[in-house]
Amino acid sequence: MKKMFYFGRMKPKLKAKLFIFSFLINAFIFLLGGLSLLEEGKNALAILQFITALFNLFMLLKKFSPKKRITLNYIILILNILVAASVAFDYYFMGKEKIKYLWFFAAIMYTVALIVQVRKQRISENKVS
């Protein structure tokens, strides 16, 4: 049986470009979101988005050891979950109809990604031990 969404045979150059693109796009989206929240006077949510954007950009630095990159990835995923959930609740309390569901879905998908990363890390640690 084939695995869905298996990218193990992806060319390393393409994988690296997708990696860079995903963190850049997240940083850009959160930076723009933070700017608009500042204009609305929602400073706490804006700061959360700016911090999340900064951490997404940190992942592009090549100075981290593999263990620190894994920890940084966990932090980024947790921050992404918090931002997506906070934006969803913000839209909910503003009375928006459908856009809030997209952000709730994003929060759920970031949570799934975090669970997958944790499981993947545990499996690789068990193989080494």
C-alpha cells in the first residue's frame, strides 16, 4: 500500500528550496498580519505574530546544530499554532463568518505537523539507541 504524501524520494535541492520557501512565506504572512494588528490596536497579538515571524526566519540560519534545529522547529510549530488559533479567535469575536474556519484549520494542521515531527524524532532516536 502506498503512503499518502510521501516525499522521501524528492530531490534534495527541491526539498531545500521548499524548506526555505515555507519558512519565508510563514514569516512574511505573520509579519504582515502583525502590522495590520498594530493598526487595529491589538498589540499583544501583533507582538506574538512578530515573534513568530522572527523565529521562522531563524530557521533559515545555518549556524544551528541539528539538535538545536529540531528544538527550534518545535518552537516554531508551537508559535504557529498559537498565532493561527489567536487569529481564528480574533475573527470569531469580530463576528466574521467563514475566514475563522481557515485559521482554525491552519491551527489544526500545525498541530498535526508538530505531532508528526515529535513521532518522527522519537522513532529516529529509538533507531540510534
